[in-house]
Amino acid sequence: MKYIMCQPAIVRFRWQLQVIITNMLSLGIKSQDIIVLFDMSPGTQADIPPFIQHKFGVQVETFSDDLRPDKAYLPAIKPYLLWQYFTRDPQAAKQTYFYMDSDIIFREIPEFDLFTPNAHKWYGTYLWYTLDLDYLHIFTHDDHDIEKMANVAGITLKDVRQHNHECIGAQFLIADSQPEFWHKVFLDSVKMNHVMESMHSQLKTRWWAAEMWATLYNMWGAGIQTIPTMELDFAWATDPLHRYYETKIYHDSGATDSRHGMFCKLDYNFKEPFNDDLSWVNPKLCSSKYVEAIKKVKN
């Protein structure tokens, strides 16, 4: 099995990748099993991919032919890069991957051997609280809005209702991918974002998750069984510390500023946190564990 991460070659991902790769290597994951895909469109930094490759010995792939029709929606880079990678290397598409965000760390490695993903069955974090109908209905009382989102991926509101308890997202265990599938997810992520932004309901404020719904709804549209598992559950930055020990993955998400005693990655879009004093981060919050991981990165 391989671990794969997709991102643009910019400062924030340079330091986040150092944090997660340092964490993975410390837990026994081999560098040859880690794949890092970089988008090299204008505005990215050419020195970042070779830096990551030379420092950690991981597999690094770069893609500079930017075929994205809309470059404003950053999350669409993830399926875009998977499409590009699997098109470049069709044999790679047949492997099993933990498709993961670069802003996570592991407390311990999940028991991936418990799962048997294939072309028709994928696993993921159970994100009912971010993706299911109950969550959508917080932001809209009009099911036509949800129907519009479903239609982007070629499914219906009935399909969404049928699979409502199968909502997975963020971190996935996938196998036997098709490049064409990820191409469609990429295109639909951009379309989904536009559809949501045009809505009159509060769903337009959830634009950041358009790629997550596009990914999930396309899995259902392709006949892929999505299986939620608590083995891939994760703690958030905002969670009390005990949640860190109840899960095997920490996702550095949820902190929108540093005023509440949490490390905020948004403060480090253009600089690295390694030399900063972060002792002020509240030790009773899971965010403090990410700070510990930051401090373990060696120059």
C-alpha cells in the first residue's frame, strides 16, 4: 500500500509535508511508500519538490501542464493531480492508496490490513457531521439545492438519500482507480463550487467542501460502495485532548485563528513555524499535539 498526498508547491505545504512525513517515518512507514504530487502552476515554487525529495527520499511527482479551467478553487487540485498521475502512469492506478491530506499526523498507523478495497469498494473517514443530509439541511431547507449538487455528479436526490449513512471524506483507502474517474471529480469539483456559490441559501458558505461532495457523489455515481470506518476517524484542532487518544489520526483543521489557544495554520501561509515560540498553545487541546509534531521536524 502507498500513501499519497496532493498539493501545490507553496510555502504552507512545504512545512506541512515536513511535519507529516517526519511523523510517518517515525512510525515505521517507509519513504518509498510515500508519494507526493505537486502542482507547479504559476505562483508555485520550483525548489519545493526537490527539497522534499532530497530531505526524505520519498517519491515526488510534479505536474506543470495546468489544464484546470478554473484555478481559483484550490481544493480541485487534489483530484486534478490524481488524474494527471494516473494518466501518466496507468499501472500506478491499479495500486492501493491511503489518499490523505497533508495537514494530518498519525498517533498510530491505522490497521489497514482490516480492509480490502477494490475497484468497487472504498473506505473512508465517516463524515456524517460534515457531508450528510442532516448537515446540508442546516444550511438549506430547499431540497432543490441538494438536487442541484447531486446532478453535478450525475446522481439524484434519491441517490443521496439512499446512501446517506455512507458519507465518507477527508481520508480514503482506495484501490484500482481509473484516471477518467478523477478527471470527472476534478471537473465536477469546480462545477459544484460554482453551483453552490450561486445559491440563495447558506449552502453557498460551504463552498470549501464542494470538492468533498463532488468526490463522494461521484463515487456513488460510479457504483463504488463507500464504507465508513471509525478506524480512520480523526481528532480536530478544537477537540479536548482526550480525543487525540481516542483516534489514530489528527487533522489540523478547525482553528480559524490563534486567539483561542490553538495553533492556526492560516498564520503560516507564507512562513514556516519551526523557529517560532508555540508554547502558548493550550495543552488541553488536540492542537498542542500538532505543535509537538512541528517541533520534531529537523533542519
